[in-house]
Amino acid sequence: MGKNNSGTRSIPLIFWISTLYFAMGVPFVTINAVSGIMYKDMGVSDSKIAFWTALILFSWTIKPLWSPFLEIYKTKKFFVVATQFAIGILFALIAFSLPLPGFFKYSIALFAVVAFCGATHDIAADGTYINFLTNKEQAKYIGWQGAFYNLAKIISSGVLVYFAGVLEKTQGITKAWMIIMGVYALLFFILGVYHYSVLPKENNREKQKNAKTTGNIRKELVEVITSFFTKKKILWSVLFIILYRFAEGFAIKIAPLFFKASRTSGGLGLSTSDIGLIYGTYGSAAFILGSVLAGYFISARGLKRSLIWLCCAFNIPFVVYALLAHYQPDTLLPVSIAVVVEYFGYGFGFVGLMLYMMQQIAPGKHKTAHYAFATGIMNLGVMIPGMFSGMISDWIGYKMFFIWVLIATIPAFVVTLIAPFPHTEKQEEH
């Protein structure tokens, strides 16, 4: 039995952990990847797509700023269920906005609210996981978290994008995406009802006993922020987590748009279904495999000795996009191989960044909060280049843009070589 304050458990933990983390992954993947493919289909320029879909991810960057205040009002279960219903309503509104003349400004504004609700949902979901599971259970189910978060990628950027492409052939582009947004809406209504029924309840008496005032939380938040930026060598660590993914920030937004763009404009002219198949199946499988193998690699060598190799694995594979832009292959096989190579390296190298934040930045009195701040800053490092990636690709074309991405990897190698390790790995093992 874990830390279930209600005193009972009606169903096995995996039954709600799996669906909770699946629900966590869907909004982020939809905004970060799927929305771009939808807007490209509907004739929106790369610069507008990249700028706005990157900007509205800002909610996930700053979510630590309002996370403490959720402790004052209602329960974690309330926020999980409420945000899921809200996201369902928002996706339905997005579906209805797509046929309108000003569909982009209406739908992107609704996606921004989805982002806020999604970030709030993440806070409540993580809080539920931490609050109702013992330390042993948390370790036992941590792998399932990642598995079902990645399942959200496969379903969202793979299966649903594939079916959007199928529907486009019979229903037309606008109606096809209206149906897909409707599917998202229905999915979140079902998740909301399900989690209302199965999530454990907090003990209200215990919650009231431990409740803090707004003033106390505000004071604590200031302390958390101050203590974060006074950590040993923190500015160098922050520089590392920002620049490690600098090139990715450019590439991740433009790659699917490049796949979709016509061959005459320098793209590959792939169909929506082709993109869904490549990213949702081959790419996701390669990402998971890379992540798993990286764990064994780091455990054998240690993070400090592994970090430069992880950086290489993360950044060098971006060369595949430069090759695709140069040769413009007209079959799916080379494109699929390129995505597998890039996503394998992405999964392999990304693990190193997450472990660095856990082991070298987070340790201390406010470990959980400082880890949240580190992940927020990390997202900022991807968001900013992502916002301007479309403008640059429109200016210099896809072929030169992916050369620029390779140049943008240089800062990652520099900061990796000088990344500080204020906590020895031996100390972290105890």
C-alpha cells in the first residue's frame, strides 16, 4: 500500500498512472508537432507556424511560478479532472474555429489556453503521483510514466496525423482536421470522466491541516527562486541546459514542415499520412530505444564521462536533414532512415540532459522545485530558437536552413565541455 490518504485503493495503480501520463503527453505533442502539420495543410506560412506554436509553449516554461498556489485551492484530483474537461472543451472549440475566415488567430489563441491547462494538469498529475505512491512505488512505476507519455506521441503525431491524411482525401483538409480535433475533444472528455472515477481522493482534513496561506507560499516561492540562482556555478549550468538543445529548437519546428512542403519550394512533398507514419511509428520507436540504451551507457561510464558522447549523439544526427534537403529523395525509405537516425540520437542524448538537471542542479533543500525550474529554463532554450526558425527558413530556404542548424550545434559542444559538476557522482549514489 502506498501513501493513499483516503485509506483505500479500488484499482491497481497502473490503471490510473498509465492514463494520467498519457493525458499529460497529448497537449504538448499536439501543440508542438501536430498543430504545425495542420496549419501547413491549411496554407499558413512556416514563419507564422513556427513563431506562434513555439511561443504558446511558454506555459510549460513558467509553470513552476503558479504550481505552489494549487496547494491552496481544491485538490490535485480536482485540477486533473477540471483541466481535462477544459482541454476537451477547448479542442471542440478549435474544431469549430477551423472553417472561419480568421481560423488561425482563433485557433492559436485556443491552443494557448490548452497550453496553460496542460501545464496546470502536469503539476496536478505529478503531485498526485508523488502524494499517493511510496518511494518504492514511485521507482517501480517511473518507467511506465515514460512509456505512456511516449504512447501519447505515437497516438497523436502518428496515428491521428495518419488518419488526418486519410480523411483529407475524402473529406477535404478543413473537415479532416475538424474531425481530428473532435477526436481530441472526445478523448479528453472520456479521460476526465475516467479519472473522476478512479483517481484517489485526498484527505481534506489533512489538506486543511497542511494548508498554507497565499502570503506564505509567495514567500516560499521567492526563497526557492533565490536559492536556485545562488547555487554553486549555477550560471554555467543554466547556460549548458539552454544551449544543449539550441539547434533542436530550430530543427524540430521546421523538419515536419519541410517534409510537407512541395518539392518545387525545396521540400519533400510528403503526404500528411506519410509524415504521421514516419514520426509516429519509426521515429517514436527509435526514440524509445535510444533512451533505454542511453541509461545503460551512462550507468556503465558515469554521467561526467558520458556527457560529450551524449551531446554528439544528440546534435550530430541533425546532418540527416541537411542531406535530405540537398538530395530531395523521392521515396520514403531514405526519409524514414533519416528520421530513425535523428530520433535515436535524440532519445540517446536527451537522457543525459535530464540526468544532469536531476543530479547537478536539483540537489538541495528544494530539490523538486529546482528541478521544475531547470526543466522550465530548458524549455525556454528550445522555445526561443523555435519562434524564429520559420522566419529564417523562409529567408534562406530549406537547404541553407539545415546547414544553419548544423552551425547552431557548435554552442552545445562548447558548453558540454565546460559544464560544471558541483556534485560528484559518488555522492549522488548515497
